[in-house]
Amino acid sequence: MVTNSKFSPELTSARLQKIFQHLLNVIGPRHWWPGDGALEIIIGAILTQNTAWKNVEKAISELKKRNLLSISALDAVELAELASVIRSSGYYNQKAKKIKHFIRYLIENYGGSLQEMEKVSVETLRQELLQINGIGAETADSILLYALNKPTFVIDAYTHRIFQRHQWTKGRVNYEELRQFFLQHLPQDLYVYNEFHALIDYVGHHFCRREPNCEICPLKNELPQQNQMKEES
């Protein structure tokens, strides 16, 4: 359970859902995650670690050119060749190993079938994914939500930054605490989980950067000083 003392009591379930609806109205649906099918989304989730999405797109394009974007092809390809193909994504040697680890897990546990994998509960799959070398919580939740349509929420650095700057969290809050906060304060709805995470990423990328641009941010009115001004007016 989320430790309530770590979160602002003002950020109720109703307010969180209102924030989601506001972002959806202002920014519009993000239609995330881009990808032709579950396998491409999974590979993208691994490749996007510590790099910009444009670099992932280049790597996926190269995989497609070489007919490597299939379970059998990724299993058969030599590690060095795979690393060379995904070079644009950065940390390509490590990421090639991570892809290989995932493909081996899929083959050994589900006969190489993502359809069979999708039949398993989100709790079981999450535990299994987190046991794979190179698959952390954010990548696991991205795979579950966007590739396998499982109800979970993805947390990233933007989520932490936005919550801290708006004083919705107090002190240090870890990944799982923040994930549980969203799960407990939102309806269990794949569309909401999908779009809310993507909208948070959009705000973080375009407005809540290291040097924030609060004046034009769609969450400007949620800043603590803005809320204080509302109460005083």
C-alpha cells in the first residue's frame, strides 16, 4: 500500500482524474505506443532505455530492413550482429543482450508465443519480467501495458519530476510507491493508464524540463503558488 504521508492529501482521486482529463483536452490523445504489433513494442521498450525515441526508430527500421523483427530471427541472429544493427539506440551491446534474454524467456516459458504470454495474469508476468536480466520496472510495465494490454501504470523520470515540483509528493518516493498511487487513485482502465502516462511524458518533454517553462505549461494552475492564489481570490 502507498504510504499516505508521502503524498499530498490534496491530490485526491477526483483531482488526479481531473488533471488527466485536462491534459487530454488540452494536448489531445497521444496514441502511444507506436509500433506494428506487440513484438515491435517490446523491442522498442528495451531500446528506448537511456536514449531518445528518434534513435529507437532508426534501430527498429534497421531491424526491419534485415528481416530481424521476428521471434525466430531474433533468436537465431548472432549477438554481435544484433548489436551492430541496433547501434543507433546507444548502449547497443547491453541492449542486444537484453533482447536476447527476453526472446529466450519467451521461447522457454511460452513456446515463443506472445498470445500465450498474454493469457497470464499481470502480477505473474510482472514478476517474471523483473527476473529477466536487463528488464527493470519501467521497461516491464511498458511491455505489460502497451504490448500485452495489462493493467499497470508506467512511471518514469518525468513522473517523479512533475510530482516533486507540484509538491504532490513529500520526500523521496520510489517507483513502486508512485505506481501504486496511480493504480489506487485511478479507475482500472487501460485507456486511462495508456494515455495518462503518455501525456505526462509530453508535459515532461515539452514543459517540465530541467529548466522548466511553467508559464505555458498545461499544468501551470496546479503549481502550489497558483493554488494558493486561487484560495485567496
